[in-house]
Amino acid sequence: MCINIKNIIFNNKIKVMDINWGILAVVAVIVLIIVVITIRKNQREKKKLTDLLNNDFKKENEDDINAEDSANEK
């Protein structure tokens, strides 16, 4: 039984995986939708947080003058 190395090397086909473009396209679209939704949600929440932080304080009108506080001069 003689094994010819040349036949083994050249007759074996190299298996190459074919890319399933349909599945790849579906996954890419899903990832793109998730990214867009996340960006929009973060922009809305950023606006809400900015509005909350800008309007979350109460201005106190001090009519009486505190003698201990030198910066409270009228």
C-alpha cells in the first residue's frame, strides 16, 4: 500500500465557509436599529435631566437682612 503524498495534498478540497449574506444583513439591520433607539433614548433622557437640574432649585427671597451674613447686604 503506497500512499502518494502528492495526491493527498492536491486532491483534498479546502472547505471554505460561504457567508450567508441574508442572515448577516438581518443582524446588521437589527444592530443598527438598537443603536439608533439607544441614541434617541439617551438624548431624551439627557434633555429631561438638564431640565430637571435647571429647574430643581427654589429661589428664596430674603426680605429680612441677616446681620451675620456680610454678603447679604441690600
